[in-house]
Amino acid sequence: MTHDRDLFANFERMREEIDQLFGDVFERTGFRGPGFSPSVDVLYRDDPPRAVVRADLAGILIDDVALEIRGRRLLIAGERRAEQVEGCLYQQIEIEHGPFRRTVELGADVIAEEAKAGYEDGILVVEVPLTPRDETVRRVPIEGGGEG
């Protein structure tokens, strides 16, 4: 029996290592277990420069949605609850429900503290200001071994 426990312990350790190694890759690509992945549009606007992310969250209560910014990543997570209708026999169910988690890679550095979000007609719109470009010119001294 100890041999079986050791084998199981090794399997658990290997599974945890795989989760640590590939977990972030699966999160970025949208690959997950149960649930669904909402569609998103990402665009950039000027005046002021900002990233705009639009997510299709039709039928989701805004109280069931959480937003987080980590560096250049916007994380959108939540759940679409299944509608339970008594006395019905469904022929077809295509509207996805369950938990979702979507990571959106932004193509520029952002000012997370100034992000704003709104929700209307099932579309979540998140606007995140971009950090201004540093266009300062600095001369870089060259250290060398003197005259040659």
C-alpha cells in the first residue's frame, strides 16, 4: 500500500508542476475547463491616448463581473447564471453559461489607477489610459581604455 501512496504523491506533485508551468499559458489563450470565454474587441484611441476593451457579456449581471489590471493584462472574470424555467423541455441550448475568465493582453503600458468601466446593453467597456511615451534624449558616455 505504501507503494500506491508514493505513486499517487508523485502523480500529484507532477500535476502541480504542470499546472504551474502551463497554467499561465492556458489563461492567456483562453483555454480553461467548464464555462465559456466572452468575445472581446481591443482598440486604441488618441486624445487622450487610451486602450478600449469591449466585452460581450449579454445576459450577465454586472454584480457577477470582476475586473483587474496586472501590468499590461486586463482580467475579466465572472459568471453567467443558467436560466431555470420550470415546466419546460428544451430543444436546444446554445447560450453559454457558467464561470468565465478572460485575459486581454494590452499592447502598451497603462495607468491602471485611472481605468474606467461601464456596462450598457450587455457590453462591458473598459477604458485604460496609456502611459505617456518618454521621448527624452540622453547622451550615454562611452567608457574606454584610452588612446590606442
